[in-house]
Amino acid sequence: MSTVLSGTSGALYYSPAGTSVTTLVATAFPATGSNITVGSYLGFKVNDPVTLAYPAGATTTNAIAAGAYFVKTYNASTGVMTLSSTAGGNAVTATAQPSVFGANFASITYTAPAVVGSVREWSFEITRSEIDVTTIGQESGQYAPFRTFITGFAEGTGSATVYTTDDDTNLASRMIEDVLQASQAGATMKLYIDRVMVSGSVNDTSSRFITVPVILTSASLSVNPDDGQSVAINFRPSAAPTFDLSKS
């Protein structure tokens, strides 16, 4: 027996644009203090959950350790960030820089897509291009010969309609702002077709979803005095999506 899926169990999760830095060298980290130079005009916000990771073989004694943190401060013009172990906590400090990176780099990235609680709907369309490989010199018969095609590259387009509020820190508002974000590295949509919750947490093993690294291409605002204000946001994959459409 199979169950027909409905949209009521769907959801949209999002990682904001400009929240993935994967090219940090050792000198970006403080020899003393808490300032990490991650780069200017990125999309990090205070209390964003982020993960600091070092390349294999890095020496981090007395440096800021790898792990899960929250953004304590981020200055867009200087590109300097500080981290805290808890949201709103004290900035973590170091008395030495990490070292022995070799040819690899450290990274600070938004930890995982989080739920956007004010989504009315989302859609995602996948298409394939076609390549004409018809050969010339075919003999004519009673009927016209057919052209021959093979499949080419795949591409996708998507959209999400979100309701806006006066809270400019929530993810729906950030999605709208991120359309104009200069660096969109890290922007990711996690599109749940069938989200299964267990003890208040998402069980991805039992859920069906598509994870799409995206570029945000447009935002269209709609204002109606009888309805909540909504914004249609369009996006395209920036890399190949991954599909988990089975409950296993």
C-alpha cells in the first residue's frame, strides 16, 4: 500500500548567501585575541550558527579550535569576525595562530540549512537540453525522416513564495536581501517534499528532500490590503542538486 504525498508535510530550509568562506589561510586567525579576518561584505549576521574546520594536519595548539560556534560580531567593511561558543556569549580567544596548512585552507561555513517558517509554497523544475545528431544523406521514402536527438546537460529553476514580517533577522527576510548580496557563496535550499519529524527534530532518513546550492536571481514583492505581504523569490542551482527521494 502506498501513500499519496501532500504539500502539507513539505518545508523549505535555507542557508543564507555569503556565509561560506573556504579559503582561510593561517594568518587570517589571531595570534592573540579573537579577530578572524574572513573577508569583506559577506552575509554573516550576529548569532549565525557556523562551523570552523581546519585542513588535515593543521596545528591548532592554543589557536581557536575547530568546532561549532555562533557569530559574535562581523564587520562587513573590515571583514573581521569574532566567534562565541554560545549565542550571545563571550568571544573565544587565542594565544597562537594555527599553522602547517600546506596547500589546503580552513573554512567557516553556516552550519546547516534552517527552517524558513513563513513559506507559502515552493517549486523546483528540472529540464534537460536536447542535442540534434541527425545525419545528412538519408534516403527519402514515403514519409519524411525524423530527426535524431540525444540528451544533453540538465538545468533547473525554482521559486519560493514567502510572507514578510517586520523582523528583518528571520530567514525569510534574509532570502529577500540575499538577492542583492554580492557574494552568494553558501546559499542553499533544502526542499522537503515530505518532512518527517521525530521528537521535535527532522528525521532525514524518513524524509524526502532535494538539496540545492543556489544563486538567487530575483525577488518580486506583492502587496494586497486583504492579504499578508508576500515575496516571490526565484533561484537557479549553482551546482548539481542532490536528491533523497526514498525513505532509507
